[in-house]
Amino acid sequence: MSTATLTGVCPECETDLTVPPVTQGETLSCPECILTLRVEAVEDGRLTLEMVEVQLRDWGQ
């Protein structure tokens, strides 16, 4: 039994990623650089990934 997977490349560290089926707008983490990535497009089994900017909270300290 085979499971469908999608492939993509981390835009930061260029690690090849293989993930289970995801849809546009979902987020995932790169296992190499731990960057949060958003799926911008899924086309012919390939993912287009963009870095998600994480804004840290300013606690006023």
C-alpha cells in the first residue's frame, strides 16, 4: 500500500521536504532549520513554500 506524498524545498536552508498531503494555506516546520513554512501552492505533487514571519510578543520589559 502506497501513500501519496508531496515534495518541496525549504526556501531558507534548501532542504528537500517530503510531506503527507497538505492544502494551500497550511503551515509546517522544516525539520532542518525549524522554520515555519506556509504552503503557497500545490501543483503536480510539488509544494511552493514561503517563510512565515513570526512576531514575538513585546512584554514591555
